[in-house]
Amino acid sequence: MPESLEQQQTHSRLRAVNDALTSGMYVHVRQMLHSLPSFDVALLLESSTPSARPVLWQLIDPDQHGDILEELSEDIKDSIIQEMDPEHVASAIEGMDSDDLAYVLGSLPESVYQQVLSSMSEQDKHRVEQALSYDEESAGAMMNTDVITLRPDVSVDVVLRYLRLRGELPQRTDMLYVVDGHDKLLGEVSLGDLITCQPDTMIREIHESEVAPLKAEQHDSEVAQHFERYELISAPVVDANGCLLGRITVDDVVDIIREDAEHSMMSMAGLEDEEDTFAPAAKSTQRRSIWLGLNVGAALLAASVSNMFEDILSQLATIAILMTIVPSMGGVAGNQTLTLVIRGIALGHVGDSNARWLLGKEALVGVFNGLIWATILASVVTVWKGDWHIGVVIAVSMFVNMLMAALAGVLVPLTLKKFKIDPALAGSMMVTTFTDIIGLFTFLGTATLMLS
Amino acid sequence: MPESLEQQQTHSRLRAVNDALTSGMYVHVRQMLHSLPSFDVALLLESSTPSARPVLWQLIDPDQHGDILEELSEDIKDSIIQEMDPEHVASAIEGMDSDDLAYVLGSLPESVYQQVLSSMSEQDKHRVEQALSYDEESAGAMMNTDVITLRPDVSVDVVLRYLRLRGELPQRTDMLYVVDGHDKLLGEVSLGDLITCQPDTMIREIHESEVAPLKAEQHDSEVAQHFERYELISAPVVDANGCLLGRITVDDVVDIIREDAEHSMMSMAGLEDEEDTFAPAAKSTQRRSIWLGLNVGAALLAASVSNMFEDILSQLATIAILMTIVPSMGGVAGNQTLTLVIRGIALGHVGDSNARWLLGKEALVGVFNGLIWATILASVVTVWKGDWHIGVVIAVSMFVNMLMAALAGVLVPLTLKKFKIDPALAGSMMVTTFTDIIGLFTFLGTATLMLS
């Protein structure tokens, strides 16, 4: 993995900023921060230690605060907003896109929220109230209301003259939306079409009416799939009656796609999606303790399985020495299948129509794996311990555990999904616990039958 | 995780297609496929079993083949292309974007490649040769050459008249590029600015000259970060002399972002990024065997550590019963830290400037975790086994292993990165092996000292 130029730049910048901070050259830091795009200032804040962040924030030009807040990850955004006074929050969020505005306000304590709201303009207040009325993970919460609408019965020439009078278009405008007198969405016209068609053409003649708009209540992962399906730059959002409410642009969708993809990896290790890498140790310990606590339960369960086979363990130390191999292999194989199925579910590849086929296929992989590794490990152990009986014990339990691991790798995530539980969150712990128990049980059980 | 409407649609469609296939209603399937966007046909193919895919592919309108190939994931794209005859490949890739064109040709066997190349138009041949001259993961391989260029010394009015004559713009055109007589990039003009400014304005007056273009040899993850940094829809690509070569559009960048984010999760389980969920069992077994083979080595290493403590294991079965707990907790804690650091490296948060701070923080988390779980497990085990000596043994080894797990979770990925090895690929196995060995060694070692 080659380190990118921009990553190197981030870290040489960070070092330069840190050096300047520790030597008290605040004016210099202020200038450095001012010359960077918001994305990079956000990256600097995210890469800084919790103690350096408030100092950096103080040195950032307050005019930039809003833009930088929009770029920050949630954990850090929350901690910074909590430190700001209400007037300051109100001025920082002025002119913010409605989706970010709603997020910031939604994360304020109630008393501060009221204070901020009262110092906002009527127009902003209305935008916020509308945005906050949608679920946090819905298209409604992601959309912006800065759309340009047209009527179907005007000519391109009129539209062009209107736009020239109006001046600068909202950022990332690639489409203008055609609506009727009740704001009902009739279609869309691209800027490119406006430019390339004859000036006397009527909008009704060129508008694309086969637009599949997003509904305000659709989940953000559906929004992301919609953008990928049609390779969009922006998409209109409508209410239940098909009336235009706003539009979503691809830059916000990119964030969702990244978060969704990261979510599975973080969840599988029992971490929160937006966990701050540089959070204080006490906070990190607390957050990770649930997962470790669950694992204590799993580990004690496994120990209690071993406890059932105290007889064979006290007779033969070799059995104790070898008893971790079969659970370990089962855990790795089970997690391979699990990861594949979790990704398949996330991409929409795995569902009712092919679950049975997939189970059959992974079971076959389990049988193959079982045969291969049973043979190899039985040979190794027979040679090592000079006793073919132990080889047979490990072969039998390895085969059973590899097959069970494959079945659990498919059935656990599919079952969790049926019960609307995120398979990435609970799946890994469940599969590992299952393969540990089956592995220990078959290994120690076969040993008891054959050797005691 | 609520199942999205579109996921449900995919699977009801898949069932309908499968039902129609098995009852031989090929005409019906053909019609169904024809009415779907390429993205959905690709999703159907990706969600189908290997045996159904060639039949489906035969039923797809050949005119759609190119679009669908562009959407397919690599594994499946490769297997389909291998089955197609050269003339068919040549006609499918006609009009494909240069980046996809290069990919398809790059994956053909040499003999077929020559055949396909010879049946292509001169213009396409040139585009392919250019695209293939760049590294597969570079900006050059991602870019398309369909750009509209302007000279600085013409008026907006002239440009608008030229565009009207030219007709339809290339897909996802949001910027026109301003170049001099040697194709050197001078700046860019957005469609929005062209529309909103006065017709007699000269391009030189309105072009944005502070454009940071991408270099053709930049890595695709840098391209993705560049797009996120500036929230772009498209970006120009230049050669070493600053001459315009083409442009990259956000839809291709979205694919990179998704792949990069998925890469870590898949690698951590020892799977390939684009592994086909529905690959035949034999192929899957073969691919996953390397990872399982490495784990055999790790498991045998752990067993050989236990082997050093045969004395205590043969004296006390209780030690064997409890010996899996400490390694298990260390593995979970180590992988939490590892996952956080891998994500931090991928996002550019973790680097030389803050690695030491992060190590200190995670070590402190390790100490906290060690104290908490040593206390809890020592109490549980003392009560369970009625012997406080065993409680002390588990407390000491738990504390050491939790601290070691935290250190390994930070140091392993940072060291791998220094040696240019992907931390997601090797990190998980290394951390788990390390915590298994340290866990067994400290637990069995302390037990030997205290109890034998």
C-alpha cells in the first residue's frame, strides 16, 4: 500500500502545525490554517490529539467554522459543538446546507438548541424545522432545498435570460427541475441540453420526464444505491404526492457510501462507525468494554465445555496441548464465510432467492476444507506425538468443525437479518463462539471416546 | 438493518427470472432483461449461480453487453469475457469508456487480445493503447478522453454557438477546459458560469485558473481523496508538462471509494476484494486455503507453546480448562485496536506525527482493560474453582496480555506499513497469533511458577 502524496502532505503539515503550536507561534498557525481547504483543516483536526483540538479550533478563522464543521466526522463534530457558545454556533451554521444544519442542531442539548434557534433568521429556522422532521438516515435529512425550478410552457431562451439575471447557480447544479403550478415534479432538464438546443425550443419538448425521483422517507443506503444505479450527480426528492421538496447531490452520497462500507469492518470488531481514533483512553475503554464483556461470556462458555471433559484432560496433557487447534481453524473458516455473506447482503447479492444455493456451496467448501486440513493436521500430529489415535481424534473433530463453521457462516448472518439485527455487529462473535464450542466439544469428546 | 426496497426488488426479480428460466420461457426472460437498467442486470448476474450466468448472458440483448460489462465486478467480468468469442468482444466494447475498454482488453489472453484489437477502429485502437500505457490503478487508467476544450480568447457567445452546433455534450460534463495552442491546461469554466454570465464576456475573464489537476500517474486512492477534498463532479488529468489528457468523473470515483473501503474488511478475513460470492466451491476452497494454511502454522505454534508447559498441564486439568480464556480476550482487544488503526491509516489520520501519541493512548486503554478484566475474571474463576491461586494466575496473565494486545494492535500495522505491506492483509493474523502466544505463555508460565 503506497502512501499517497496527499497523506504525506497531511502529516508533514500536521507536524509543522504541531511544531508551531508548541513554540507558541499562533499567528503562523492561523495563517497556515487559513490557506488550507476545509477538507484538510478537518483532516488536521481529526488527526490531532484531543488536547490540541480546542487550541486549533480557536485559531481557525470563524468564517471557516461552518465549512469545517460540515467536513468533520460525527464524534469530533459533537465534541467541538459542545464547547462552542450558542451565538457562535448560530453564526457558524449560517449558510450551511440544510442537511448539515439539521445534523448540528440535532446534536445540541435542548437549552442550547432553543438559544441557537432564536438567534437564527426566519428562513433558516423554517429550513431547519423541515429538515429535522425527517428521520436522520432518510433522503429528507440528506437533501438541500436550493433547487431551480422551471415551468414546462416557457422557451429555452426565456430560461437562459432568467438564469443570467439570477446569477450564480447553486453548487453542483446539473439539472433544473420542471414543475407544475402545485410544485408537482414533471421532469428535469440538464444544463447541457439547455445550452445545446435551439433557443426557441419549449422546455416541455426537451424535458426528461422518465425521472425516478427519491422519496423523502427513503433510507440513505437506498439513496446511495439509486445514485450508483443511474450514475447520478444529483437527484430530486419528492413528497408522497410527488411534489418537489429538494435535491440530493453526489458529494453527500459519497459520504454515505464510505460510511456504509466502513460500518461492516468497524462493527465486526465491535467498534462504533465514527469512533474517534484519538479519543481519550477512558472513553475508548468504556466503549470497547461491551464487546470484551460479551467475549468474557463466550470464553467462559468455552471453558465450561472443556470442564465437562476434565477426565481426559487430567489423563493426557497432550490433549490439552492440542485442544486449541481445531477451534482456531473453525473460527478462521467461519469468519471467511461470514465476511463474504455480510458483504453479499450489503451489496444486495444475497437474499431469499439464492440463500439455499449459497448454503449448499459453502457447505461443500466446508467439506473440502475439512478433508484437506483434517488430513494435513492428522499427519502432523501423528508424527509429532507418535500416536495415530490422536491423529484420528483431530481429523474427526476438524472435519466436523469445518463443516459447522461453513454452515454457521451462512446461517448466522441470514438469521440475524431476518430478525432485523445487523449481521456485521453480532455475527462475528456468534460464529466464533459457535466454532469454539463445537471445536472443543468434538475434539475433547472424540478424545474421551477413543483414548480414555 | 432494514432491507431496502431495491434489495427486495432485486430478489423478487431474481426469483421471477429464475422461475422463467427453469420453465424455459426464454422470450419472457429476454424481455425482462431488456427493460432493466444495466446496473440491475449486472446485479442479477452477480446474484446468480455460475451455471445460470451463461444462459442469462445469452438472453441479454448484445447491444447491452458493453454497458453491463462496465458494471460487473472483476471476477465475474473476467469469467464472462473468457467465454465470449473475439468478434463479439470487439463489438461489445465499441463505444465503451476508455477506462473500461482498457480493463476488458487487459484481462484478455494474448491471442484473443490481438484478434480483438485487429477488429477495432483506428480511433478505438489509439484510445486503448493510450489507456493501457498507464498503471491499472492510476488516474491515467481511470480517465476518459471525451473532453471539450476552449481557448481563452473567445467570447461566451461564440462558445455557446459552438456548443449548439456541436450538439449533445459528453455525459457528466460540468466543466469545459481552457487550453492554449499546445493543449496546456490554463483553467476551467463551469456550464453554470457559461449560462449565467453576459454573452460578450471573454473566457479568459471567467475561467477558474486555480485548478489543481490530477497527474496521469497518480494512484486511484489519491484520486478519490482529491474528489472528496474538493467535492468534485469531474477533474482534469494532465501529463508531466501540464497538457490536458482527459478527465475523470465522479461515478468512477465512487467505485474506487467503495472498493477501497471494502478492501480492508475482505483482506482482514483473508478474502480477495472482488471475490465472487457465488464462485464454485472448488475455486473458493482453493482461494481461501492460503489463509487457513497460515492459520495452521499459527495454531501449531500456539500448541508448541503449550507443549513447553506439559508438566503443569498433566498435574492440573483446571489449567487446561481455563487456558483458552486469556488468549481469546487478548485476540479480541488486539483486533479492536488493529481495526481502528487500519481505518485511521486508510483515512490518512494516522502517520508519523501522531503514532507515538496513539501508542501511548492505546497502551493506556490496554492497562485499563487489563485491570478491569483481570479483576472480573479472577473473581469468577476463584469462585468457580474455589482456589484464589488460580485467580491470581489468570489476573496476572490477563493484565500482561491486554497490554501486549494494545501494543501489537498499534505497532503491527504501523510496521507493516513501513515495509509497504498492506496492514489489512497480514495484520489480523499477526496480532491474533501474537496474543495467542503471549496469552498461553503468561498463563501457563505463571501457573507453573505458582501452582506446581
